[in-house]
Amino acid sequence: MYLIGIDEVGRGPIAGPVAVGACVLLVPRIALSFKNFKDSKKLSERQREEWFKRIYDAEKKGLLKTKVTFVSEKIIDSKGLSYAIRSALSTSLTKLKVSPQKSHVLLDGGLKAPAQYLHQTTIIKGDEKELAIALASIVAKVLRDRKMTQLAKKYPGYGFEVHKGYGTKNHYTALRNKGVSVVHRRSFLANFLAQN
């Protein structure tokens, strides 16, 4: 039975995509390589990048496999965040190319895998308790942060490279000065748009 960890990143931002990471542990002893793992939110950006490199190295050796799927702010606005996360989760699992019958899926928080994954367990704060979820979380967070840094070059002045799309005070100030960009989640900004 393969152990697969799933976590989402970017549920709360007012700009940019949501990301769902999946990590399958292909070799049982892999846990020995990743002692003292942590939830991505508790790591600094530099520490996350270091972990990302370790995960990538382990992937090259065939010890694990990771996939991350992004769903855009346009889909979030048109179909809702829950749909976007479900869709990304399903796609990430499919990309792993592991049989649902031979998988035990561990999911963080309130996430659920598609019904064909009969063996699945949702774990509150799973990214702090399960290695596979923590690794999925780190990969999703690093790749989403990189995407937001790329968007900062395309849409300068919003500070995406700093706040990664979250609704900070500076971000809202930029919105008042520059208006809403095409990568903002309008459905998350209904109150702001009504007042400005």
C-alpha cells in the first residue's frame, strides 16, 4: 500500500491560484531521510527552499514522487474555491499515476479524495503529523510562492513577491491605488469593491 499525502496552499489569498500538492512515498525507509519534518507554514522561506531541494533529490533517486496542480483565480471566481480545490486535488492524484486500490491517501484538514480512493484518512493538522502531507505542503507552498513572484513581474506594484497574494494592509493600499488586476479573486473582494 502506497502512502500519499495531500495538502492545499493558497486558500486564503485575494490574488493568484490555489495549489494542491500530492506526495507519494515509494520506499518505506524514506522517512529516515526526512527526520524533524515540519509544516511548511512553520518554515522560513529559506528553510522551505532547502527542504524543496531535499525532496527533489529524493524524487530523482526514485524514493518519492510529487505533483502540484494550480487552479486559477478565474475558476475560483466562476465555480468557487471548494470546486477549485477538489479539481486540483483530483488532478494531482491522477498525475501521480498510482492505483487508487494500492493507495492510502492522507489528507490535511477538511480535504477529501475522490470516492475511488477507498483508503483515505483526513487528519486535522496533518501537515504537522504525517511526513507525506508535510512534503506535499512544502512542494505546493514553494511552487505557489514562485508563481506569485513571477506574477509580481507581470503585474508590478501590488507586492505579490512579498505577500504572495494575501490580503495585507500594503496589498489593499495597492488595490486602492492601482485597481484590481486580472489575477485578483474578485469573489474575495466583493466588500472591498463595494466600498471603493
